[in-house]
Amino acid sequence: MKNYLDLSYKPNNKDVLASYYLEGKGVSIREAANNLAGESSIDTWTDIQTLSKSIIRKLKPSVYSINGNYVKIAYPPELFEKGNMSQILSSLAGNVFGLKLVKHLRLIDIKFPKDFVKSFSGPRFGVEGIRRLTHVEKRPFVGTIIKPKLGLNEKQHANVAYEAWLGGCDLVKDDENLTNMKFNNFKKRVDVTLKMMDKAEMETGEKKLYMPNITSETLEMLKRADYVYDAGGNYVMIDILTSGFASVHTLRNNTKLPIHAHRAMHAALTKNEKEGIHMAALAKIFRLIGVDTLHIGTAMVGKMGTSIYETLDSEIEIESKRTKRHDHAFSQDWYGTKKVFAVASGGLQPLMIGKVIARMGLDVVCNFGGGIHAHPWGTRAGAVAARQALDAYMNHISLKEAAKTRIELAKAAEKWGI
Amino acid sequence: MKNYLDLSYKPNNKDVLASYYLEGKGVSIREAANNLAGESSIDTWTDIQTLSKSIIRKLKPSVYSINGNYVKIAYPPELFEKGNMSQILSSLAGNVFGLKLVKHLRLIDIKFPKDFVKSFSGPRFGVEGIRRLTHVEKRPFVGTIIKPKLGLNEKQHANVAYEAWLGGCDLVKDDENLTNMKFNNFKKRVDVTLKMMDKAEMETGEKKLYMPNITSETLEMLKRADYVYDAGGNYVMIDILTSGFASVHTLRNNTKLPIHAHRAMHAALTKNEKEGIHMAALAKIFRLIGVDTLHIGTAMVGKMGTSIYETLDSEIEIESKRTKRHDHAFSQDWYGTKKVFAVASGGLQPLMIGKVIARMGLDVVCNFGGGIHAHPWGTRAGAVAARQALDAYMNHISLKEAAKTRIELAKAAEKWGI
């Protein structure tokens, strides 16, 4: 392995930069960082004859910062294929996790230069596109995940969706493990749920969204996306990590519909603070690839363990024109890439909505599962309560005050406390 | 959340079983296990009105074993879509990793019933198919990854490949981050490397294999696979985790070529013994989907940190007719699914080959990168040394004895020690 430490190196605006948390195993942080740089680019464990001086001169990475266990590396852009996220990750987040000299490694951030940002499509709709689609200009969205996760047949599913829309939900999404099931056929579900969506739109005068879960083998997934489009649907959803980076990219290139990204399995990569990939880096990657809404947690206590900081860091990555999370992350210019709508979800109930908005802002989709379907009076009342809580927040009325005259909200407060 | 603990439950042969390592956070193992079972199937954090008794009766999971921190859950098969690995993982390895009540969670194994095994294609070639393709009947294969990882142009790449084949390598593979680069165009690389492969086959009289790395957005990846096929190639390789489960499945369904699976990024999921997914479970999943060769580590010390046990557990999953790793894993009948060829790789050099075979058996591809290209006399001599070491092993000659008359092996021994 050659020497790639160059603490005097100043990255330029063509370089791809990566930031890691690193602990060496039996070696110094400098040696571990040097191996990390080599393995993620041009080198290997021994002195290969075929690695010429001219290749080293043109393509060598530079470890330009070591700050305790935080390491930053600059890579010549030629090491990466533009528009190929899988290749980029195979380099920067690939073999390196398994190196023997590495005790702990976490990819904190990647900085993409302009032509790399431009080589990805980004969201087709983004925050503004979704707002245009629904004519909801300022307020957060209220949504629901149909519950139970599995078990309802197509008609029951559509009816629960209808109840949620009637109660005031803007959007309904399938659960992450509901695809094409024996007891609930994908096409039939899409048909009857869209029919009920039309009915709900007529009756409420509001534009509604439905996110059918098309997660599957890639070509089957595209067929399902086409089916939704042909059936008059207005959204698709995909489990981005159990499908994979390449499939999400394929979906972005091959549907005209907005894409909702569910992040099932993310915590296996993001949870341990010394391992894997930071959720905010994943959020950045999926903004580049081009999802329109992304589940990033609730920024508060729900059923999931996602920290407030992780959610807010992710939100910065997906909703800013130019981002900078903290000292170990990079500033990133997005060169006009649209903003992704943050989705807060996981153990939320209506009384929490103000806190979510206070932390995550108005560009947020508040998605309730149990928080709507466990309302003592049922799904519609749960949705009504969620909208009441939202309206109270938007009109600067306290929940206690609002609950005095709004019986669904009062009932929810009785169950969950204000 | 309902009660899913049923330690008297006896799984039947239709159930899908999952085995986990689990630590609760602030709750008992029983409560954590109950939440794990509910979240991975039909339930959520609160008592939803829409979860009827008949759904619970038909679809409820059963936590049927808790042994210290090891938990086994049986799921009715209706919860899963056959042939849809992404959906299966979104259930069994999805949201559950992020649950607040879970401190640590690792998916150790999944047991698939017959009709689920049959719903995936498995390897098109497998061990026997690859052996037929090459007329190499009994001995392990010797392969090389072209090094440096990046930097050679197409012609240089093809020449290094030629040297390796001439020296005795059966197969040559691209590195995991070499795709379609500015300095090395994919199509041109395939063309010139296949041309040199033909030449090497003519000159050695041996059948040779070339695994071009087609990792990319799924449809582009399929185009690259088609390009390799049309150019007369005999193999493709894909980075299975940075591409993703759905894309690998798509490749299996849409190429007639054997598939080599490189596992870059796996350690982010597999390394921590209390988190993520066991490598052997991933190996099982990719056998089901149908890759033909799979990188599983070296079962000895190389540059990677993969433990011997992890490699051997993975090997059991991919090379057995019926598998059983240990008490926390399941016996699995493969119902005729072909065996996957284990690839040992990561810091190997020729002198190690006997140890690898002693541990991993004869159905193994020994892949050398630096171990061939860092031979003091260059790539061809490195490949010769690897074949000499293999021949010595197969003929029960010690390396010391063999090195007396084989100068390339002796030179390698001088560098790395016997």
C-alpha cells in the first residue's frame, strides 16, 4: 500500500470528498486511514507491479484531514462513474467496511461536485411539485399508512383508505410489507382504492394522493408502476433499501409518477453511530437519485429509535439549496436539484403534530398509522383528529383549547394525553 | 400490540421461520420479542381498531422460542409474497431494526418452506454448470482480480488479464469499482479483454472465464449484460449489495450468462455480531435469487476481517443440499436448488492456497489480486506460482518441496514466506 496521507492537500471543486468516522484495529488512525483511502480507490494490501507512477499521479486519493477519529479523503473524480450510484458506493462504502485493519467505520457524508450532482435526475416533483399536484400550498400534509400492515382484503383496504381521506388525510400509503399478496391482490387493490379516492375527492373537494407499494423485482416493479399510472394513480411507493439503489434509480427513470421512499432496513446500516452509513448521507443519495418523499423519522419520540439529530440532519440534506450539517459533514451545493418532502412517521398520534412541525417545519408529511386507526371511534375520527390538531397548530390555538370544541381531538387526547 | 408469545407453538412445514439475536432496550426480552414479531407482520405500537380477530387468527406470528437473547418466530406464509425477496426482507429485516424497544437486533437466518424456495430460480449454472463450462472437473479454480483497481486503460487491462490467463488463471474478474470509466470504457474493455481471452485459450488449450463488472442502474446493467453476451463473453459480475436485491433478481431473470456476486458493502450489514444480517443469511438469499459464484471471504487471515466461522457458515448455505449451521440457524431443504460456487478472496497470495482448500474444500474459486500482481516477476509469474501451489496441494506435495523445483513459487515464497 502506497502513502495517501497528505494533510497539506487542499481539495478543489472537482474532487469527490468523503467523510468517515474511523477506528483502526491494532494500527494507528493514520495507517487505518491510509488503507481506507487506498482500498476505496486504486490500491490493495501489497505492492502491486501494475500500479504505475502515472496512475498514482492521476488517480491517487488524499487523506487531507484527520481529526481524532474523523477522517476526510479527497478523490479525483475520474475514480467514479457519473450517474452510477452503485459504483460510487462500491468504492466509498464497499470493501472498506470489512478491512481487517478497521475496527469501526462509518460513512458520514459524501460531497459531490457539480457534474456529479448534474448526472443524477433528482426528484421529478419534489416539495413544490407535490404541493402543485395537491393545491396544498403552505400547511404540512396529513397522511396515513393503512393498518393492520397485512390482513385486509382489497375492498377492506380501500374502505379504510376512504375513511382516512374523508376524515381529512391528504394521502394514504400502503404498508412496507404489503405488495401483491394472496389475500390482497396488487392490481385489484389499486383499482378499488383509486375508485374510493375519486369518491373521497368528490365528497371532500380536496385533492387526495394514494401511494401503492410497488416493491418487487425491478421489471415487475416497473410493470406495477405502469399499472398504477394507467389506472389513473398519482403516486407510487418503494422500499428503497430492500429493493436497492439501482432499482430506485431505474424507477426514477421510468415512471412519470412521484415516488415515495420507505426506508425499511435502514437502521441495520444507520443505527450504530460507529458503523455503516449515516442516515443523512443516505437521504442525500436518494435525493440525488430522485425520490419525492422520504421517510426520515419524527424528530421526537415515537415507536422508532431514530434520534432527533439524525432526522434533522437528514432533513437538511433533502430540503436545502445548499447544505452543511456540522463539521464532519460537507457543504453541498445542489445546483437546482429539487427538494424532497420529508415524511415524519413511526409511532405518531395526532397530539404530537405540533411538536413535529415545530421541529421539522411546514414542508413535512405527518404520517400516522396506529395514531389514526387506533382512535377509539375508528379511522375517520382519527383522521379528523389529526387535521384538527394540524389546524389548531396553524392557527396558533393550543391543543387544550382546540380540544374543548373538537370532539375527535378531545377523544384522542383522552386516549393519549395532550 | 397484541400478544404473539406462544412458546408451546410447534412450527409446521408451511411456516416461514426467522431467527434473531435480540436485546431489548428498557424492556424484557419477552416484550422486545413480542414487538419484533408484531412489527414484522401485522401489528403496530398501539391497539388499532382495524385489526380484526379473524386477521389475527389467520396471520398472527408466533414467538415460539426464546433462549437467552436468541429468538425464533414462526410466520404464516400468507404474510409474504413468493418470489419477492425485497418484500420478505421489508418484513423480516425492515422497520424492526429501528424499533425504540430494541437495543440490538441481528437477523441470523430465515427458513423458507418448499414453495418459497421454488418461487426463486436459484443459480442457472451453479457449481456443476461452471465446471461443465470450463471442463475443470475436480480441482479448485484459480482467478485474479485485475489490479490496480482503477487506472489501467482498456488495452492495459486486457494485457494484464492475458498475462494472468497465460500464467494459469482460470478466470479474470474486474474490480468492484471498475465499471464504465473515463479512462476505461466498458464496451471497449469487454471487446479487447475477450479478444485476449480467445488468444489465451488458443495458447493454453484451457477454457478461460472473464467476469466484466456490469454494476449500474438496472436497465443499463441489463444492457451491459447483453453487450457481454453478444460480444461472446461467458460471465458477468455485479456488486450485489450496492446494486440491491431487486436488481440482482432482475439480472438473474434476464441474462443467460453465469453471474458472479461481489459483496462490497456487506460488512456494513454483517460485521457487528449483534446487528444487521448474518452473512450466511445473505448467502442463502443470494443462492435463492440465483448467483453462480459468491464472494464469502477466505476462511483465513487475508486483508479482510471476515471470521473463519462466517465464511464457513456462508459456505454451508450455498453448497449443501440440506443445510444446518448451528442451533440458532435452521435446517433448510433446498429442493434441488443448484449449489453456488464459493469464492475465496481478499488478501490471498499463492502460498495460502492449500490452507484455503483445506478449510473450504475443492469447490472453491481462489481469487488473488495483489497476491498475483505483486509477484516480483509480475502478473504471469504470480499466476504461475498460484497454479504451482494448487498443483502441489492436489498432488500432496508440500509447498517447501514444490518450491525446490518451481521458481515462480520459490520467488513468491521468498516474498511472502511459506
